[in-house]
Amino acid sequence: GENVEQHPSTLSVQEGDSAVIKCTYSDSASNYFPWYKQELGKRPQLIIDIRSNVGEKKDQRIAVTLNKTAKHFSLHITETQPEDSAVYFCAAPGTGTASKLTFGTGTRLQVTL
Amino acid sequence: DVKVTQSSRYLVKRTGEKVFLECVQDMDHENMFWYRQDPGLGLRLIYFSYDVKMKEKGDIPEGYSVSREKKERFSLILESASTNQTSMYLCASSPIGFPNYGYTFGSGTRLTVV
């Protein structure tokens, strides 16, 4: 099955700085890479995703890059704000039925004033 | 406009009890999933279903079973609850298709087994 590793487990940045979270995956057949944000006490929500036919995708202050050769993908948040504080999860599907996702262990991002 | 609903937000059960966690989605999604979330371990897949009455084991199915009698409802069953099943349980759904599509999660059920 798919194996996803995520680093760092915690990240503290000052407001306005950039944050980068990195994930690696094992199954070269994976073709879809979502990122979820989970605020305290709330459900995980999809914030951005990338498919294997592109190398980068941006949505305002967030971007995701994908390196299929190296089997890693990263989340980039620029101009961080306090409301970016949350736990972020990366995921990859591997192969098989139902497009089941294997998640990373999460990164707790703290944006300080 | 809640689309994935988990029946209980908090549950406290005794060791050995049979526990039912219910999840209902109103998006006509084919795929439904049960994950448990533990600090430092992320989200781990327990079971999933890609059609009515169809189910497949995930990465940590021991001690759990599932039921999907209707497309919109996916139930997680703890046959005999144990303290190591104390956790946050998240249900999710997604449409079928290629390439893969993201999940919609429920709000979670925090289960405590005493």
C-alpha cells in the first residue's frame, strides 16, 4: 500500500513569513495529492490539491509543488496570518479501489504575532 | 449546509460494549470511509466502501466492522469496545472517478471507552 511521510510535525513562524510543509510518498502510481487543513475542533477541509500531470498549482497565498521523479510534494503558504494556524495533512491515494487516501501524520502550524 | 453528518459528537462507552457510529452523506457519493485520528499518528483508515453492501479493510480493521445497507449511510461497529479504541473517529465520502477526488469529512465523533 501507499506510505506517506510528512515533515515537520510542528512548525512555528512569525506572521508574514512563509511556511513550507513537505511530504514523500512511496507508490509511483499515485496521481492525486490533496492537502487538508484542520482547525482546532473542526473537520479536515480540502484547501488545495494537485494532479500528477502538473508540477505546481497556486491559489492566492497557498501553492503546492509536485516532483514525481523524487516522489515528493510540498505545501507553501506565503504571508502567513494567525488564521493559518491549524494542523495540515497531506495525502496520496496509491492504487486500488475506491481511491482511498493514505494521510501523513500531520503538521501543526503556529503563526505567532 | 452540512453534507456529511456523524450522529454523535461525543460518546462515552464502557469496556466490552458494542458501539455503533453512524455516518450519513447527502451528496450521492459512491465511496465512504472511516478513519480514526490520534495525535502523532494522523488519520488511519479503518474500513471503506465503494458501493452498497461492499466493504474493504483499511490499514487498522482489527476490532471493527462496518455496514452499508444504503448508499447514503455507512456505519462503524466496535464489536467489543476496548480502552485502546478511545479516539476521534472521522467519516468521509467522495465521488467515484478518475482522477481521484478529494474527501468531504464529517465533524467527527470523539469516543471515550472507560
